[in-house]
Amino acid sequence: AEAFEGNTVTNDKARFERAMACLKAEPKLAIGQPTFGWVEAAFRSMELVASEEFAQGIETPVLLIGAAHDKLVHPGADLVLITRIKRGMYVLLKCEHEIMMERDEIRRGFWACFDPFVATAANRAPAKA
């Protein structure tokens, strides 16, 4: 298991240690090395998502919440994608990669964006016949 100091996923030591304890108790939950098939599928997906046609075809409102201090994922592609989506919104929180494993004040920032977005989207949804 990784040590909290120098980890790239969270600033919250208690949540990090809880996650490590879960992995120690059940190692099968750990993310392993990617397979060649996974890598090939990931590249196909990235190519599809990078096309302008893909984003322009999305009618559903999209909220993308990024982590400003993410050392695992660069926000560049997210920003390009969200600007192409008709009803896209991007929020950047001052946190590491695993937003929901962050300190409570960061998680509150997430929910402060998410809850009204979902409520608004639900109110705009067409009525089912």
C-alpha cells in the first residue's frame, strides 16, 4: 500500500487511510495494470470523444467537475470537450484527483455544484408519456 505522503489522489489523510484499509482487507478491489485490450479500447474512446461531432450530438446537460491539482489527468481534453457540448458546464475545484475522497470543504464545493445542476436538469426534463 502507498503512503499518504506523496499520494496523488487526495489531501484527506483519514479518507486515504480508509481506502488503503479496504484494499488491504480485500486486495481484489485494487486497480491493476491495464491490459492491451483496455488500452486499445481507451484509445478508441478518446478518438471518438475528441471528434467535434461527438460533443455536438450531446443534448443532455453535462456537468464536468475537474480537480485543479490533478497529477493523473490533464484538464486540457476536458476543457475542449465541455466547450463543444451545447449544454455543458465545467467547474474546477482546488483538489487532487479523487474529489469525493477529499476534505469535507472540497466535497461541500462538489455538492454545491452538483445538487443545483441535477435539480435544474430534472426540472427541464421532458415529461414521460
